[in-house]
Amino acid sequence: MKTLKEKNILATGTVRSNPLNKCSIKSDYEFKNELRGSLDYRFDMNNEIFCVVWKDNKCVKVLSNHQGIQPLTNVTRWSKSEKQQIKIDQPYCISNYNMFMGGVDKLDWNVNKYRIKIRGKKWYFPIFTSIIDTTVVNAYVLYCHANKVTSLLEFRRNIARAYLQRASPSNPKNHGRPSLQKQASKRVPESVRTDLIGHYLERTLEGKQRKCAVCKTNVRKQCGKCNVGLHVDCMEKWHK
């Protein structure tokens, strides 16, 4: 913030507790029993840097080299104790930051709204679910640019409905994986498969096993022209 100030760049951004350089501002633990909307702030007069901690659902820490807490604004939050929407105070620098933030901050904000909660035992599973969440949010942004604006929750519901409809009992054609014979038939045009010219059996590369396109069992031979696994007895059936 000091370097940005020296270059006449006005900046406001969130910050963790670690890089605050032993600032005497209240910690998250001290805010534990405070009411939502409580805040604490410090101002570095030498470098003209403002630091504020504001309690929302969690503590939010913001640094700014050109903004303060005044004027305080009001935001609406749900109160579990009162079971209704209530208004709480919000510092000006935080409300202004929320209004104009973008890029990574906005992406993280949207991802955290409906993050996948499934837990896995593998260390890489959170990375996998995070990639899915990020992809959905990016698709949502593109959708809103190209079509009418909708909520992120409704967009995720539409994705879920599309996959559920594909696997519904009323659509049995999409159940399970297609048969190996149908997959092979799509890869090899019928005009090539039935032309009866230049088809011959050969051993698979390094003797590796493949699935026979007709009987679906393992085989170490393949048609050199069609490039599908075949037994000797299945050779004639496949090419007819």
C-alpha cells in the first residue's frame, strides 16, 4: 500500500492477519463475542494507510490508502436470533470495495456461495471440485453476457436438471455407456467396414489386450484397416 501510494495509485483490498506488520487492531478471536456489524480500525499517519476490521458472518480485513470508514452505510443481513432481516453498519471502504471489485475477488465470492460440500479421502479431490465450481461460475458469467441475467443458483439448478433429464427412466437410450460395437461402428464408416478390400488380422501393438468389437471379450488381435480388436471367428461377422 505504501508503494502504491508513492506511485499515486489509489487502492483498496482485503488482507489477511499475517502481513499486517504487528498492527494493534483487534484479532478474530477478540471479535468472537462481538455483534455483527462491529468494527475496529487503525490509521498509519506516516504512510497514510487505513486498516479496518469489520465483523460480518466472518471478520473482514481491508487496507486502503485513500478511503476510511465514513460515511457508514447499511446492509441487510439475516438474523438467526430475531428470525428476520436486520440492518447493520458497514464501513464505507468495504461497501465501496464490494461495489467495484472484480476479477479473482468476484470469482472467489461467487464460488464460495454454492461450493461443492462433498468430502473425499484423496488429497486431490478438493482441487477437482474447485475446478468444477470455477468452471460453472465462468460459464454463468458468459451466459449472463449472452442471454438474460439470472441468478447463479438458478443457473446451477438448470445444469443439474439437464443431467437428471438425460438419466431419467423416460429416456432409456441414454442409460449407461454405449456398447463397444456401436462405438467401433461410429469410428469406422460402414462403407470402409464392408468394402471387403485390404482387411487383415494383425497382432496388437506390443501384444496389448483390446476389446473385441463383436463379442466384447479381450483379444490380442485387430483388423489392420479398421483398427478395432477382433477374434479370428469374429472377423467375418464384423465385416458383414
